[in-house]
Amino acid sequence: MLDSLIVPLFVTTDLPPEADLAEFGSLLAETARTLGFDAFLAGKVFWLDRPILPRQRPAADIELRFAGMLGYLAASGAGHTPASVVADVRAAIAAAVRSRYGDVGAPPAVFAIRDRDVRERTPDDALYVDTRDATPDLITATRVYL
């Protein structure tokens, strides 16, 4: 088994109205490949659109949509801290979102959170995503949390 650090994460960002949630999730998961260390990102993505109350108009087709992901990032090797891993993945996700969707007004927010929050706050209808072809030991270590 690899020496690894597993960090529960919450990622949020605005996306263009035509954005595809599954594509966004894949984009996030694949950012683990761009880090300077072996990593695996797994979680669930979902829309965080505002609720529409009775007598309220739906969001305009040109309004940005708010998306989120709750999940885990596993980083292999010694010497990682939660703060450094979150800083690295925050920079990678910001670059990936900017490259794919352009400037959506603000960079994505990426936070380390409690493990319990991932389990309790992930919507039932969220879509599962993970880094393809990651190191098997990292996948095994992370699946325990999923």
C-alpha cells in the first residue's frame, strides 16, 4: 500500500448555462493528473441552482449555473499536508475551469472539509466521477471513504 494522504474536498464554481454536468465532473477528476505527485480524485458532482419558489421566474438562459463536487483527493507519498494538497488542487482546478469555460467571474472555490460532510451533504442524484486509470493503491485507499 502506498503512503497516502486523503483529503475530503468541496469544490464550487459558476459555469455557463449550457455546461454539461458530467463533462464538468470529468474535468475536475482529471485535474489530479496535472498535480506534481501521483493523485486520485473521486466524488460526486451536482447542480446548486437556486430553488424556484412559487410565482418566481426561472433562471434566465444566460445566467451562470452553480455547480459543486463533494469528494476525496488521495495524494501519494510522504511530506504532503492537507493545506499543500488543497492549494495544489485549487490551482489545477482553477486552470482547468478557466481553460475549458473561460472567465466565469471568479475562480472555483476548493475547500478541505470534514469527511462526515461529504457523506451527509452529497445529494442522492449527484453523478459519480473519478480520475481514470489512477494508481490502483490510491483507488483502493479512497474507495473506503466513498
